[in-house]
Amino acid sequence: MRRSLLQRAREVPALSKAFNRNLTLESASNSECQMTTLPNKIRVATRSTPGHFSSVGLYVDAGSRYENPSNSGASHFLDRMAFKATSSRSSDDMAAAVHTLGGQIMCSSSRETIMYQSSHFHKGTPQALSLIADTVLNASFLPEEIEAQRDAARYEIREISSKPEQIIPEILHTVAYGNTGLGSPLICPLDRIDPMNGHTLRKFMKEWYQPERMVIAGAGMPHDELVELADKHFSHLKVSDLPVPPLHGSRPLTVPTPLATATSPSPIVKTTLRAASYLFPTGVDDKAALKLQSSTYTGGHHYIHDPSSEFNHLYIAFEGAGIGDDDIYALATMQVLLGGGGSFSAGGPGKGMYSRLYTHILNQYPQIDHCASFHHIYTDSSLFGLFASFVPYAKGQRVGNTPAQILPHLVHQLSLLLYTPIPDTELERAKNQLKSALMMALESRAVEVEDLGRQILVHGRQIPASEMMDKIDQLKPADIRKVATRVFGLESGNKATVVCMGHEDTGPWQEVFSRYSVTS
């Protein structure tokens, strides 16, 4: 039987002494999780949960937030160029190896993370990590493969631009943060598709794909095995000597300050659960904070005239707390409490029929097709808000509204959180929904591994679910009201972000916010 790197080190006293001097092994408070830091600062974490499949992933502290005008779209192209030709595998060899794996292997980029992840039979872990290492360390970026992805990117842009529920959140981020940092586009801009080339991609990877910015996470394999594989494939990487940009511009938070967050408003379960770690705040040291690309929230208003649109679409948002702030729990619970959904899907036990946006808006106004809360969470900031899609007003039509008529309904729901008591039973229901959704999401092996990798990347440790449950349980109605006051109360000093798409604009929107004593 093949011996692990740890076992071999411990059998030879001199080697064991040197190995232990350079390798940090930590057992988290949860005995199911172990974490080892390799000499070059790559962190390797595993959970010992049983199952028929294993999952392994590489998580990189990179993404569109770290792009600038010269490399805008690099993250999107790195996502699309994953598992293509490398210096050791042709494109056919790579495709054959991926198919032989027999599981699911993928790459996904977001604003703050690029991840490479595989789910496979237990015996496939060495091959899976070999494929991930090969595509990250040895990518060829052949001109013909990049050209193929240019066509794919153009098609993707057309598809996303035709779907308001996907394109408006992107516009919302640009308006909220400007066109830099968190406001940088997730999808490669049209004018950057043709200039994109292998040199740009390699330069971006050289700058941000540093070992201290990487985490390798796994579930379903012995910890020693994954450490050995990580050491085999990644130990030659050198710790970066590059200076890291200072963090500035964001509104100061209670704690110096990881979800990715979702890229579009979606049901509460999706937005809250992409990674459960995004709900657990912990102090982040100054070095971690310095990793961030500067991003300044500005707020503002933007209107996209689209007279051919089936619906009008209206979004309002405010800057919320970052992941390292205790108020993140109250904001997540507030999102569940507001809830909402689609006019044909929000009803039913456990699907939001008792949430405020469903009972107060969807159930009262049949012309509103969709109305929901959203919460995009990032390391040092977040976007919290509401949106509605509704039938536009037209002469001779009984059902239909203008954005100016719908905006007061959305702002009114926020004002209720500021100025009216929250019943204990309503808060308990929202807390229970949030907790159950978190736990059910973690039943997925793929979500479990992604959550582990992101937790280590952001917090430096794996957070037991029981701790998250305790934090949610501790919330009282006064906590929700306090955080609502901080985010959109008149004394918050915050500014609103308003985006409208459709037949007509909102009109004097700031007057509406003022009428309901909500900051604008």
C-alpha cells in the first residue's frame, strides 16, 4: 500500500523533524475538519464525512474585483479556458481524462473567487487534482481555443443581455460601486473580447494565483492523502513578493473585513446558501484586509429604456455589512423575513407564502409578476435590497403600473422594518427557515466542499454549523431594527442605488424615499 507523505516523514526521525518544522497541521474545533498549511502557505483542508463520492476543489482569492481596464474579462475567460490544452496534455487528452474521471469537474469565477472543483468516485481524487493542477499551472492558452471562447463569450453576452433578471444585477453593481472593484463586470465586456489573449491571461494568473491566496479543500478522502497530492502538484509554487493593494474607500465597518455571492437575485435558499460560510463573521487580520482591491460604494440611479420589454423591472439596494461584521446575521434573516418570489411559485408550505413581500405585495397586486429581496455578500461590503417585475401601464389596459406607482410599495416595506415592531413569531419563522435552508444545502457534497474551501480562504478556519445556528438563534426583534436603521435609516448616511428597466422611469424617486423616512 502506498504510504502518505506524512507517514513517510514520521518513519525517519530527521525527516520527521524537518517536515514538522515546515508543515503546520491544525485540527479545527470540529473534529471532522483538519487543515494543513504547506511551507509555501497553500492551505489544505478536509472533512471526513462519509459518502459514495469524494469532492475536491482549488479556491483562489481572485476574480473580476481584481481586474482593471487592461485585463477586464480575464476571470471570465479563465473560467471558459479551464480544462483545455496544457503543456502536458493536448485538448483531446484533457477531454479524454475528464471523461475518464466519470464525475463532474468544473471551473467557476465570481467577483472574489475563482474555483476549480470536482466530484468523483473515491479512487478518482489523484486524477482530479492532477487535472486541476494541470489546467491552473500549465495552461497553453492556444490561439484557436481562445478564438472559440470569444465566439462563446459573445453568445453568452447576448443571452444574458436578453434576460433582465440576469443583466440588471450586473448593472446594479456597476451603479452601486462604479466600474471598478465590486462594480467590475463579471462577464467580459464586448470591447475586451477581441483583445483578450494568452499573454493577458498569464499575466493575470501570475499576479493573483499566488500560493498564499489558494486553498485546496476536500471531502471523502483521508487528510494525509490530500496533503500529499497537494504537496506533489503545488509545492514548487513560491510565495509572492508582490505588494498587495491597500484597502480603502468602503464605509468603515464594526470589524475590519466571502459569497460570492450570488450573481443575480434568486430565491432565498440560493442567495443565502451558495456557501454557508458567508454568514459567519470573524475578525480578519490586517494582512487579509490588504488583499482586497479597493471598491467604493457610491449609490445612484440608472434607467434603461426598453419599450419592447414584457415587464417593467425595478431594483432598489443599499450597502450592507461585509462578511466580517456581526450584522451579517441580521441582514440574512431580514432577507428571509422579506422573502417574496414569483407570482406562481412563491406559495406553498416553506416556499415563502408567509413572507412579507408575498403577503403584502404579491398576494395583493396580481400585476406584479415577481417581487423578492436579495443580498449579495462580499468581504468588505454587501448589497441588500428588493426588486419587482410587473406589467407596464398601457392605455385601455385594466392591469398595469408605472415604476413610479410600484416604488412606494417597495420603500414602504423597508420603512416597516424601521418604524414598526417585528412580532416574535414572524422573526422565529424567518430564523427557522434560514437555519433549515443552511443545513439542507450542506447535505450536498459539492456545496460542503465549496463551503469549506471558501471558509478557509476568507476566515482562515472552518466554522461549525452549530456556531452559525447559535448566532442566528440569538437574534431579537431589536437587532433587526438596529441593523435596518444602520443600512437604510435616515441617520445611516447611506445612499440608495436605484435601477429601472422598461417602458418608463421612476420619476422623482428620492421624494418617495423621503416620504417614508428611508435614506436616499
